[in-house]
Amino acid sequence: MAKTAAKTARLKKSRAQVNAPLSKATKARHDTGMRRFLTTSALFVLGIVLVAFLVANRQQVTISFDPFNTTDPAYSFTAPLWAAPAGSLLIGYILGALGMWLSNGSLRQKASERKQKVRELEREVDLANDASVKTASAATRLPALRS
């Protein structure tokens, strides 16, 4: 009888834990995981659509950079139709990466300064530890501990 009462108490406790509300940190982890899954899924689908577009549009087109003369443009070239959006995506990626790199310059500088400060402080701690070990070993009368 005591075993069944203990078992029932354990079951009630485990049910209470299962039904207990999640903490904010646990909810944040679940939300982040779901957000990552949804983002990955959406990007995967978008990638498949983009590849299908690129494969389906292989015919040659004239790409012109002269808006005033449409019959004989000064700046034009012939390329597959997929080259225009693919080139735009590549240029956008490069410009975005360059913009992020430039905007984070001050953060990289602060990080470098802080790394240098940490190295200086570590050197000071090492020197202080070495000095305390030398004074402690010099104060002892045991020959094995003297340097």
C-alpha cells in the first residue's frame, strides 16, 4: 500500500511538472528554435524557386544601361535572362556585406582595445603571482621550496 501511494505521489508530481508553465528562458529557446526552423524552411523554398527561375530562363536578352537611346544603346550587352537577377543578387550581397563591415568598424576597434587591455591585465596578474610565489618560497626554511 505504501508503494502504491508513493508511486501515485510521483505520478502527480511528474504531471504537475509537465503541466507547469514554461519559464521565460525556456519559451525564448522554443521561440528561437521555431523561428530558425521557419526561416530555414522559407529560405529553402525561396532557393528552389530561384533555381527553377534561373534554369527556365536561359534565352539571350540585351541588357541596356542607356535609357535615352533604345534602338542603339551605348552601354549594352547580351546575356542569358537569368544573369540579370543573379547578378543583382550577387551585387546586393556584396554591397550589404561591405556596409555591415563598415558600420561595425567602431565595434571591431573597441574589441581590439579591450583584448589589449585584457592581455595587459593578465600580464600584471602573472607578475603578481610570480612575485608572491617567490616571496613565499624565500620565506620558507624548507630547502625543497626555495629556488
